[in-house]
Amino acid sequence: NILIATPGRLLQHMDETPYFHCDDLRILVFDEADRMLDMGFRSAIDAIMQNIPQPQTATSSEGDGMGSSGGRQTLLFSATQTRSVRDLARLNL
């Protein structure tokens, strides 16, 4: 399954949709991170990162590279490398 959402809408579903969960989330992508931060979505991104399960570390060399417990890969894409984007990557990813 693939879910595409703005940070605000994703956070709304996480908070208000009873059967919406991120337990099986494998890959989280923040595209245009610089623009999201410019538009004031920092608190929504921070809340999303706090409410999703933490990535698991790989425990074996077998499998899909996501660790034996599943895990999550977080990707952040940005056209520019601003201080706020670097801070977001350092603190949340």
C-alpha cells in the first residue's frame, strides 16, 4: 500500500481515524522538506515522527535489509540544504 498525504492531513488521520495505524510502515518519505518547513509544517512533522513506531535496527544479514522485526526507513528530500532542513534531519531522522 502507498499513502501520499500532506503532513497536516496525515497527522489528522493519525489522531482522528480509529483504524488508521502506522505499525507496518516500512518507508516514510518527506519530499520537498524545505518547502514544508517554509510553509510552517515543522510541528506537524515533529508530531508525525513522535507518533510512528521507531525504526528497528538490523539483527541479521538475511532478509530485506529492514531488520528481522520489519523496521522503517525514513527518507528526506529537499531541493535546498537550509539550516532548518539540516536541523530536521539531525533531530528526527
